[in-house]
Amino acid sequence: MIAVIINHLHDHWLPSGHLGVDIFFVISGYVITLSLVNRTDQKLGSFLSSFYGRRVKRLMPALLVCVLLTSLAVILLAPQPQDSLSTGKMAMVGLANIYLYNIGTNYIGELAQKNAFLQTWSLGVEEQFYFIFPLLFWIFLRNRSRLKLVWTALFISTLSLLSFALYLYRIRSDYWSAFYLLPSRFWELGLGVVSFLLLRTEIQEQQASYWQGWPKKWLAPSLQMILVIGLVAVLFADPAKAGVNTPLAAGLTALIIAAGSLRIENKTLLENRGFLWIGLISYSLYLWHWSVLYVARMLQVDINHWTAIGPYSHHAFNGVIQLLSHRKSVAIRHLGKYASVDNTDGTSIGVDGNHCSHNSPRVSSLLVSRSAGQLAAQQNLDGETKRSVSYRNDRSA
């Protein structure tokens, strides 16, 4: 997730840093399978309830706090808070990705930067995967055996290949459906699942005995280091080449996991304490980094200066002053958006230039201060179309 955060801070620093989400999906598929494999002797009800209980405890507390506090910031700062607040609501039920796709959110567009919960799209993909995968896993592996593991791996591999084919088709015909929706993302999670299943069979034990003859102290760490370097190189690649970069990032991640299974006694690169610590806090970092960036944008703080130590206190002070000075005017502007006059096409136009519905209560436009109107104009939506065109056209534009 560090790659994603760097990309969000400044996309020129790590042009394909958004692939950190693809890496996460592969790892998530592996970890979720690990959490299920030793519980298939339970009855279906107990199996599912224990799994979903663990997931809720892991994901919901941090998400709930983030959504509540960020929603407060949205209400105070955003001239048009509806899309953000609706995305936050959908995030709480695992549907943020579907909502963002339905409203035509271009992930790299300017309009997306004004959605306080854009980052929750990936949680939607993961939670929808959680909804279907445990049931499939229990059905196929209810009576564990080597043959069952192989057949399950073949089944998940088939679904993943179909999903990958759909992904390759959609990145050319409807890029944002390939980006946001589970059917064209399943193959990444499936790759993690299959990696785990293949490493759990007797084949792994045969491989382990073979690698015993190799120098144990350097083989697995060296192999992982080479693969990690390759993965980092992909993060600097041209982001327009999604059809190449995404499968490459996912494949290298699976190979890094497999290389870790070769270790016998020595620790591998990714078992370093620093990496483990980052892994433990990655979920909270991923949730909160976008909220911080969103507030900075709303307060018009120059994020590019955050790399220097000196401006920290200066920007923090200015941010507080702007928040306090605009709080009242923003609140009045939200009232003023209902003060509207009829347009010639039968719609209503609010004093801040935004469309209002006919059943909106009329409030006198005199309630809206001039400064609030100016701020609304500065922060007004950029007229981006509701259904985004292809990724390449967006980048070239």
C-alpha cells in the first residue's frame, strides 16, 4: 500500500504506484485461503460465521471511524458533499466500487480527487470476494485430501483465467468496469488462492527436500530480492500499459510468495521486522491517507511542499485558520444551495451554480455571503462527464 500512497501524493514519483492494489489482491487471496484451510471440518454455518466474524473485527472498526470522521470533514468543507457521503455509505456495506463505477468516476480524473472515499473501492472488491469464496472453498474442501486440493486449484484457476480474459477485453471496451468490478478482478485474488493451494500439496514437500541441498542461507532471500526489484521496476512503468503492467505485477507477487516457501530455516526478505510492521499498519494507512489528502485539497494546501520539513507547521496553522474562517460560510452555502431560481429548461439553479430539484425548499439568496459564493465557484465541479472515456484517452488529455 506504500506504493499507492506515494502515487497519490504525486503520480510522477511512482507512475504505476496504483498497482499496489493489484499486489494487495494477490496477497489477500493467499492470506484468506490460509485462514480457511484448517477450518473446513466445521459445519457450514459455523465455518461461515467464524470467517465473517473475523473479517468484521479486522475491517469494520477502522473503516467505521474513518468514514465517520471523514464525513464530518466533508460536511464542513465540501461544496457538493453528496457523492462523497454516498460513497462512504456504500463503503460500509462493501459496495463502494459498484457505486463509483455507476456514477462514472474516473479514478485519475479531477472529479475523483473530490471524493473523500475513493480509496474504498478496493475494499468493495475484496468484500464481494469474501461473500462468494468461503462457500466455494467449503464445498470443495469439506473433506481435505491432496486430490481435493488439486481439483480446487484447477477450479479456481479456470475461474481466474475466465476473469483474466474478461479483464483484457474490458480494458479496451470499458476500462473502468475492468478497474472497479469484481468479475474482472477475480483473477488477481484467484492467483493468490491458487498459489497457496499448490504450495500446500505434497509437491511442496518434495520441493523442500530438493532445496535442502542448496545453500540455505542465501537462496530464497536472493531469489526474492531479484523478484522484488523486478516488481519495483514495474511500479515505475508507463501507467497507460495496463494490459501488461497489471498481469506482470500480479505474477511477480505470486512468484515472490512462492520463493518465500523455499526457505527451510532462514528468514526470507519479506519476513524482516520492518516489512512485517508495515504490513500490520497497511490497512489503516490506506484508509486514512486519502482522507488526509482530501482535507488538504479542500483547504487548498499545496501537497507538493509536504516533502520539506519546514512548511509542516506553516501549512498546519493555515489549515486551521482556513477551517475556522470558512466553517460558517460553508454551512450557509449548504443552505443557500436550496435558494434557487427557475431555469428555462424547467430545472432550478442554486446561487452557487449547481442544479437543484423542484422540491427543494426555497431559501432567500440573501442568506449566502459573497465570500461563500466565491469559494463555491472555485471548488465547483469541473464538468467532467458522468461516464468516463478510456484510460488512455484520459491520460493523453
